[in-house]
Amino acid sequence: IFIAPLAFASLFLAIVQEIMTIKQFNPAPQYAGPSTEDDLESLVRALSDQAKAADQRSTELAGRVALLEGQRDTSPPETDKTTRPALRTNVQPESTRVAFAQRKEESTRNISTRSIQSAEPSNGCLNTIVGVPEDDEEEALADRVLLIERRLENYGDEKGIIDESKYALPESTFSLLITHHPLSVPFGFAVFTIALSITCLCLTLASSISDGTSGNRLGIPAGVDGTVIAAQFLGAIVGVLMEDEIPQGLQLIANGAGHTLLLNGQKAVQKRVVISSIFRLIVGYLFLSSLFINIAQNSDVIQIFYDVLALEFVENIDDTTFAIAKRGFFGRAMLIATNERHDLEISGARGMTRSVMFGSSASVTEAEGRLSSSGLIASNNRVNHIVRVIYFLNATIVLSGLGYTTVTQKNGHYRSNSISVLFDEEIWEQAHVRLPDATIEERLLIYPHFNGIYKEGETYDGYPRYIEQNKNGGQQFGSSVRGAQIRYCREIGSWVFMHPDILTSPDGNKENECSWLWRSPQTQDYDILSTTFGAWEAWTGEVIPLAFVSITDNECSERSDCNYHGYCEDSVCNCDDSHFGDSCEFELPCPSLATEKAHTFDPANGIQWQWEQENPIRDTGHRVYNRPLYIQEGLSDEPYGMRLYKILEKEVSSAPSSQPATTSMTTENDWLPGLVYHMDPTASPTTPPPTKSLHSQNEYDTAPDFADWDDFFESPSLHDGLEDILEDYKVIISYSGSRFYGTIIEPNATLGALFPPDYHAFWSQSFDADRTFIISDTTFTSSPVGVDFFEMRRRINNMLNPNVQFSYGPFGALIPLMNYQGTGFFHCIDETSRPSSSPSSSVEPSGVPSSSSSTSPSASPTSTSQPSTVRLFRPPY
């Protein structure tokens, strides 16, 4: 909270100061007055001349002081004045520092011009002024000594600056590009190390960018907490301060601006300096780019500083290899090259006259070629101000980028705002549900009823919170239904699924942490999509491990997110005419359905299968859980078309065989009773079998199955009001999140009343044990076509023995409508065209031989039938 504003304020003030200085700076070729800024080079020359004069004057001053001391010694005792010990003992500048330590603090502006003039005549000698009191003369002399001392001290300070201003090339392999021939070993070594550093930084940058997605190119995390944000800004500041290639490159460029650079005062190296500086800037900006992306991508404090140090190490490869070469590890040539000293000097580009004012004026003309203070970044010229602005601007850009990512993270730009959730079919049979009147009742909780679209709402504890949407259009629920929530629970460090009205304890006093019904593995990630890869835990009165949930992003960024059946516009899939769904994942629903029992087999008319649904099952155009809703109307009595396939099977007595008797040609195998094989009358008799049989077939009695008795339609009185409704009713086939239900409804019931905008399979209690009679297998397809269906039995617990605890599945006993798994029960019927005949329909089938057939008893059975043709069709059950 505090670091980022302080950093931005400091950088802003620094940049404003530099920009204001640039605006106010107006360089002039001549410096004529005492108010002009002194050039250090001119100052040196002025101070040198003054130092020579000061040496001459100090000698004269010593004689004058000795004369004064002699006069005082010969004067009467009562008129003797107390003199300064420094003037009597030593007249050197070092002694005067002791004598006039306190007076040095006074400004030279307080020195009396009159005293100086009285003490220093025009000939440069110090003489006694006639008519001037001895005390005034001594004070004037002391002021003059103080002035000389101050000039000498200033000369020493400026002399140190001038010595430092002679720019020595930095100890880096970049400098070898300036000092050595392109075909030399040091030059090639420098190229190698620079290429190595650039390659490593490029790989780091490419790897960081590759972590992004089409909607988040830089891979910025969905969110981070406050400690990570502080570490990101501190890491950026530390990284910018540690980065030294950009300042070095900018300083070299500033030195060469308007000058001719000479290497050791001899060879012009202007182009080489510029080229090496460009390489320095490339390395520096690659470092800053990698620094920004790696810091912005990290959500761990320690990892942020590890990345900063790692990038700094990669950037300093040139310095490290130079230091190793300086110790001789890379051979003699590199040892010599790295231990040589090379200086850059400026050759006459700006000869000008400048004035330096220290108590007296002196004009000095720049004549020698040396690197003056103008070449230092600290000097006040336009180029150096621009260089400093660029340097501070780099830090501003990095920190501003982090500030932008922080704000966009808070606004949810890098996370999914709309998700689709699919829960595994876990069921809590006695869930505690709080009703609107505050009472608590137990209900069957089928978690897939809460499948669907969840959209981000207000944040909860700093993390995004996703709210369940309605099942018709994916919009927010009205006031009649409260949507479930998926939010982060800091107490257990997990994402949790919960509902305010579904309690985990009977009275609500001993709730799970955050009242979780599902919880993810422990994580601190702000992106809920990351939890899909691990197993969750579900609550069904006890913890169910290894429960899986699918969470996907509803927002698209490219055409593949729309399954190539539509186009992505404004993060929403616009599907083609042939598909629908949030991601265009479903084909258009079938307009009409027919059950497996709706076909007829007519071998007399060319072996054709005809599908004729007496009561059509049509699509209503209504959507529930993003699936079509089908209805069959005008029904009475039992819905035979949707019941077990074998219910319509007719008992047919077998006709007598038309084959002639073959008792004389067969015999029964006594080893395997019932096995009959043909005998050839002309064959020799075989060895008789043993007298004791090896196998005898047991006959078993069968126990009645309660599921056969517990038929939904055979006991209508056990189901509330079922007898009355069977006289006239409808059947709807609706989806509930993971299964299709076949449910009986009243003939006057409307879809708007059954499936209002706030319809929810759990709160609307779509699974009704007294009305739902068939149920599909678990499926996530778009329609019931090709899905196995079951009848439900053993759901009447009050008819069972109260002394026996029965524990069936939540749907009771499921009896497949078809005998074979995977055959499905409903088929799509295209009402615009008739189904084509079988390819073998033109083949005239051969019937079973009649009793008057002249077929030889020894003829093969295949000679009188067409088994290959019959196999193309499923025989009737």
C-alpha cells in the first residue's frame, strides 16, 4: 500500500526536476559575468594562477609577520597586544588552519575590501600603512591569510574532481570491443560473452512469454495477495538499481555527444563506443523486459527475488568473464588485454572561454583535449539531463507496468468471469435443507443438479466468488432461488462449493469450515481453473475422497474455443446453424424421437424395418440445462412405448418340425446327456460308452424377485395420485445436469409452469419418485439419442420389512430397458424423409421348408435358408 505510492512519487519528482532543468538550461558559448556557471577546467587554470600568486604573497606575508612580531617585542609592556599564535610561529597554510579555524566558517562576502586593499598594495608587497592603527592592520592581514587558505582548499577539492573526471573504460568485455582489433582474440572473446548474455536473456524472455495463453499473452496470474504485490514492487526496484548496463551505455553516449572520443588520447573510437553502447542497451533492456514479465508472472515472494538474482547473474556474464580473464584463466592474451588501462578523452569539439570567479575573476580558454566535467552524468548540460530522464523513465515504465497489472488483476481481467461446472454424480440422500420459513428438512441432494454456468460476482476475502446462474438462459436467478457459490476458504486454504441454505449439520451449529459441500485440494491460486487437475472431496454426511469436478472457461479467445463450429466475438461463441451450446459443442437437437419398440419388422415385403411412433415424441423448443426438452402427449394407461422391451413380447407356441424323423440315425451321448450326433448307417459300430455318466444337469428352482413385483404401473396406489393421472397424461423427457428423466405430468400442465425462468432441478425437485418412471445413464450429450435408459424399482421402502435395513441406490434398482448395454433406447427420426431400405431388401428370402418339402434328410441346413441375409437384422425378442 505504501511502497508503490512512495516509489512513484519519488520517480515523478526526479523526472519533473530533470525536465524543469532542461527547460531552464540555456547554454551560451561565452561566460562574461560572475553569475555564469564555472567550468571546472577553467577553474583549475584560474586556481593554478592564483596558487602561484599565493605562494609569492605568502613569502612576503611571512616577512611582514616577522616585522610585526619584532615591533611588538620592542614596545613597552603596557602597550603590548596579545597576538595570534599562528602568525608568530608559522605562516604556512597548515598553521593558519589552526589559528583561524573558527573564522573559516564565515563567508568570504564578509571580508572587508578595505582591509584587503590596505594590506595588499598594487606592487604585491605587504607594507605597514602609515596612519593605520596596528590592530586594524593585523586584522586585515589575518583576513587575507584566511582568503588564501580557502582558495587553496577549493583548489584541492576541484583538483580531485578533475582527476576523477578522466573517464577510464569500465572493466567489462564490452570495453574490449573498443580497445582491440576485430580480428584479435580479446575482441572475439568479447563477442562470445555478449552473444552468450543476449542468448540467455532471449531464452528467458521467450520462456516467460510462452507461459501465456491467447487471452493472456504474458501469463499474468489471476490474482495475488498483498505481500506478493509488495514483493513485486520491491523486486522491480532492486532489479532496476542492480542493472548497470543501461547507465553505462547512456554515459558513454552522453560522453560522445558533440565530441570526438580518443582512446588514450590517440585513436578516434567514436563508432566503436556507440556500437558497444548499443549492445549494452540491448542487454539492459532485455534484462528489464525479462525482469518485468517474470515478476509479474510470479505469485510467490521468495521466487520473485530468486528471479531477480538469476536475471542479474545472466546480465553480468560479461563482468564475470572479464574478472576471470583478468586472473589469467583464459590465456596470456586475455590476461594482458584485461589488465591494460584505457582512457577516453575528448578532442576539441567545444573550445570556449569561460569565467571562473573566486574573489577575483580570471578568463581561461579550453585548449587541451581531456574529458571535462561535461562528460559526467552529474554535470548540468542538456544531453546529460536527457540521459538521466531516460534512466528514470525505465524505472517508471517497469513500476507503472506492475501497477497496471495489479489494477487489472483486481478487476478480474486475467481470470475467467464465466465458467461451466460439471460435478461428478455424488449423492447425499439426507441433506439438511433450510426452507424459506427457516425450517430444516431432509432431501435427496444430487450434486449434478447444480451443474451449469457460474459467473463471477463480488469478491470474497480478496478472491473471486462465482454465483450459480439459472438453467434456462444462464442468467441470474430471481428472488425465488438463491444460487450456489464457489469461493475461496482461507480457513482450509481451498476453493469450496457451498450453498447458504444447505447445511452440513442438522441444526447448523456444527458446520464444516465455510460450510463446504465440495472442496478442492489446498491451493493459494486465484484461478479456479487450476483446481480442475486435482481430485476434490465431496460431503455426503461423510467425506468422499477422489470426487472429480470439471471447471471450464466459457469465454472464448479463438475459433478453437468454439469447437470450430462458430466464431468468437467479444469472448462469446456465435455458433453455426448446425450447432448450439456455450462452446458450440452440441449438434442441433433432433426434431422427433422414436423408441426402440416403435419399429416393425416385415419380412414378407422385402425385409424392411419401419419406424412408426404412434404418439410422436417431439422437441418443444424449450431448453433446460442447455438441453432440448421433449414431450409425448395424448397417453393413457401404461406408456408401453417407453417400458421394458420384453413387455411387448408375445408368447408364440412353436410349430411342429417339418424335418423328417431321424431316430434311426441319431444317438444320445451318455457322457453328456442331451447331446445328439448323427450316425452313418453304413459305419461300423463304435465302442460303447462307459456305464457311468460324467455330467448330470441340475434343475434349479427360482426365487421371486421383489423388483419384478415392484412395478411402477402394477402398484399405482402406492404412488400418490398415480391411478387418476394414468387416465390421461403426458410424458416429458428433461435433462437434470447428468441424466435424462422420463416423468409423467398432468395433461393440462404447461411448460412455463413446470420450467419457469428460475427452474432448478434440486429446488424444483425434478426427481419425483411418484412420477419419474425411467431414467437415463449418466451422460453429457445433447439429447437422449443413443443413451441407455432404465426402469426404477425397489423404491417403496414402506412395503419392506421394518426389521430389515434396506440400502438401495438413490434411484432404487435400475433395470435396463434393453437387454444389451450401449444399444440406446431413443432414436432420431427425420420427418422430412423416409428411411432407406436395407441393401439386402432386393434379395428374395427363403422361408423355412414346409412339411411337404422334398428336402433330403441329409441335406445341410444352410441349403434351405439364407443365414447371411438374416444376420443383417436383429431378430425380434
